[in-house]
Amino acid sequence: MVKDIIFCLQEAALNLILKKYSTPREPAECFINPPCGCANPGKEMKCEDCPYLEGCLSNFKVSQPRHLKNCR
């Protein structure tokens, strides 16, 4: 029982460590070798239904253009 708990904690720690390095830091990194097989994301219609791209890009905040930042 204790060995199982230790094993689960080790696996959770390993997943957490690996996740930090595998998460894209820039939106452009989402387009590099997506698992859905899109060769040209943004140019092919089949890429529109790729859940990986949608999920990856939704992790980034959309910033306002500079000319609209001071408008309220």
C-alpha cells in the first residue's frame, strides 16, 4: 500500500516536471508539428477542427492593439 502511494506521488511529480517543459511559451509554438496532422495551420480547412490547436491557443491571453490600449 505504501509503495503504491509512493509510486503515484513519483509519477505525479514527474508529470508535473515534464509538463512545464512541454507547454508552449509562445502562440507560434502551437503550430509546430500539431498532433492533428495539419501541415499548414490557418491555411487548410481541416485545421479548423483541430482540438489541439484550439486548446493550445486558448492558453494565451489576447492583448489589445497598441492604438486601442488607451481607449475606454
